Amino acid sequence: VLFKGAAFKVEDNDRIGLIGANGTGKTSLFKLITGEYSPNEGGIVRGKDVRIGYMEQYLECDDNQTLYGEALTVFNDVIEMELQLADVNKELLSSSEITLIEKQLRLTEEIERRDGLVYEAKTKSALLGLGFKEEDLTARVSTLSGGQRSKLSLCKLLLSNANLLLLDEPTNNLDVDAINWLEEYLLKYRGAFIVVSHDRYFLDKVTTSTMEIAHGKIILTKGNYTIFQGLKAERELTIERE
């Protein structure tokens, strides 16, 4: 049994650090949240507007694609909408049907919501921020190392349309500059995330709550890793006195 009587809640814009000894079930908890695993009892309740992003979803890549082209696949829905909008605009040259005008407006709004005007620049910026060089952008995915593939998967996850990110050791394979870039990105991120990391400095920088898995329980504490450690020491001292 990994967890029993465990309960927690993730609100909009929560920044949660998930900690626990090896084997306590951090990755299993992520897979319960995504629906890959099913709990023996109880359940996971997801809000109707929740879009979960988990790095494993983005590990599959087309080896014949370029690094930049593969990262752009995250925006395939936007690219498809742009093609539809081009067709609608062409039809409107010879027609003024209200349904076409409504479709044009709807597509334009949705493309803007999905960063349609800047997604190419955002993709390039994310790849460079995570440590790739300009010349790497045209490299085939088949030539990438395992560490580079992991960075590509992280990039696709960050650029995805998810509003709840599940980040499992995201700083692996990143140098200091890339970690700094990731910290800044997460601080500005409009959404919630749960992050597993052994880097306490990274957790202190990007999280505002800490969730610990211990003895089959999940304890959620307000505050980053350092604050959590202080409160935990106080709790243990109180228990010892009692």
C-alpha cells in the first residue's frame, strides 16, 4: 500500500513541491492524477477545465523531424486553425455569409488565445533557454542524445496547452543557465504545477507549498521547502515532547 486516507487539493496557480523518500510513490501519484493508474479505493476528481501535462506524454518524437519542427508539433492545433482561417478568408472574398464571419471571428479568437501570433518565437526561445544552440534547431531528432531528448520533451510540455503541469525532476540534464531560465519560466507560468525535485534551491525558488509523502500519508504544508523543513522539525519536537 502506497497511500491510505490520503487527500489533497490543487487550486488554480498552486506551485507545489512534491517530496518523499525513494519508493514512497511520487511517480505513482502522478500516474494516478493523469489516469494512467487507477486507485484501489477513493478517486481523483478533476475539474472540467483541467488540462494535465505530464512529461511522459511528450517523450514520443518523430526521428525524421528537426528539433525545432518537433517542438512546434505542440501547436499542431493552432497550425490547423490557421489553415482553416486562411480558407475562410478566401471564401469571404466572394461571400459575406454570417456563418463565415462568425467562423472567422471564432478562429481568430482561439488562435490568439493559443499564442498563435507568437508561438514560433516562443518555441525557439524555449529551446534556446533550455540549453540548445541555434545550430541545434535544424538537427534531426534521430541525432539527439538521451539528455537532449529529455530536454525536448520538457520544452514540449512547457509549451503545451496544459494548465496543470506534473514535473518529475525537470532540472535533470540542465546546466545552471537552463535551470535559471526554467525558474523564471515557472515563476511567470499561468497555471498550477506539482514538481518533484531533489534540488532544494530550485524548490525554494519556484514553489509556495510543499507536499510530503510519508508513512502512507500525504501532508500538504504552505511554504517552500525551507519553510516546510522548519515546520516539520517543530512538529516532530512537539510529538517527541508529548
